[in-house]
Amino acid sequence: MLVLVAPGQGAQTPGFLTPWLDLPGAADRIAAWSDAIGLDLAHYGTKADADEIRDTAVAQPLLVAAGLLSASALGEVAPGAVAGHSVGEITAAAFAGVVDDIAALKLVRARGLAMAEAAAITETGMSAILGGEADTVVAHLEKLGLTPANVNGAGQIVAAGTAEQLAALAEDKPEGVRRVLPLKVAGAFHTHHMAPAVAQLEEAVKALEASDPAVPYVSNKDGRIVADGADVIARLVGQVANPVRWDLCMETFKEQGVTALVEVCPGGTLIGLAKRALPGVQTLALKTPDDLDAARTLLAEHTA
């Protein structure tokens, strides 16, 4: 059984979309998507620097567009399940047929703008914590007033909070932690700091038409497989201010009998977690179009 996954914010790097635009029809598709959401995706994916694509309102639509473009280049695929990390959940919802590509991009554009606005209220951010026992790390974060915003499994938890709280964490690491790494994001996502964004998204999705997932859709909220399209959308909205439980998603992959995992562009982050948490599972990241043939082979071998 193969799982198709999409990465979250922070996976973007300058120019990562460039080789994908050489694929037949790709530039036209990106141009059409750009017109639909009022954002020059080609510019940001090819010419913009790291600071420009760190902007939440830019990074989120760019990541979803890249995920959709790279997945479409695989051709017709039938994964055993789909999932995405944070904003990657919107990409996964499109994979599952809950929303079409344009609706996904309009939703992520609204999400990115709302979260950027919420992030501007207070100086906040996120830091990855590598190593340590989960219970010990979480207790230490709570003592510092931080939120375990991403519980990623494989010895990684992402803390989120104010700049002052994150500075205190850098000076006072939890017991057993190897490193604390600041992330390339512009706010404390998946925490109470994002409550204003939730309210905006609740309004934005009122007119959205959602279909039930055509393939199993695994939710960040609790790792459960969600079969109702309206429930998928409700979870996407609420998840903006609630922790990402990627550890529970990987537990579900394991329970479902995962044998292979492919991460769409810009792949790599979730593959790294899977290699540690899902030993024996074959993995592949779609970094450039050069990875497409290997991905197609993997799909053929691990899908019915």
C-alpha cells in the first residue's frame, strides 16, 4: 500500500519550482492558477529569494501549487491513502477529490492571508526540537509557555510561541534534546495565536462545495481516516489553531499496511520522518522531474 503525502510550510527553497515549469503544459497551468488567486506563482517559485517565499501569504499557495503540479506529472495514480502536513492537508484534499485544484488554491490563498494577518499581531515563530522523550519535552514547553504545535514523531516536536519564549527555549533546552532549530516560518502556527485566522476561514469556506474523499484521507487532527468531505473541510479550518499530530498519521499508515510513501514537491521533510518512524517502508521524494520515473515505478509496484 502506497501513501501519497504533501509537505508543509518551511519545505520551500528559492527556485524549487524552476525545473517543473519545463514539463509540457506546466507553465500554462501555473499561469492559470496565478490568475485565479491573484499571485504570481511562477515568479515566487523561480526568482524570489528566501525572505520573499518565507511570507506566509506566499509560501502556502506556492507549496500547494507545487504539490499539485508534481502529482499531476505522475499521471493517473491510485494511492492507498493520502495525507499532508499542515498546509499540505489542502494539497491532500485535492488529491482525494474533496476539492478541485482551483478551489484548493483559493482556499490556501485565503488561509495564507489570514494566517499572515494573525501572525502580524505578535512577534511569534516556531522551532524544531530534535531528540528527547516526548513527555519530557512537552512538559518543558508548557513550563516556558510554548505550545507543541507539531508532534511529528521520530524524535521531533516543533514548539511555537512568542519570540521571547523561543529565545528562552534556545537557552534552556529540555533534557535529552540534541538541537533546537528555528524554522523558516513567520508565526506560531497551530496555536491560539492563529484564532483570528480560524474565524476568517470559517467564513471563507461557507460557499465551498466539498465531495467525499475518493481515497482514504488521513487527518492531522488525530490521525483518523476521514470519509466525509464536509468533515475534511471543518478539520482544515480548525487545524490552523490546533497541533499537527503527524505522529498519529504515521501510526495510521502503519496500521493500514503501508509499504511505500511518496512525498510530492518540494519533498524531503516527511520522507526523513518516515525513514525513522516507518522502518522497512520504501520512500521517495519528488524533488525535481528527474524523480518522476522512479516514483511511477514505486507506484506501480505498491498500488493495486
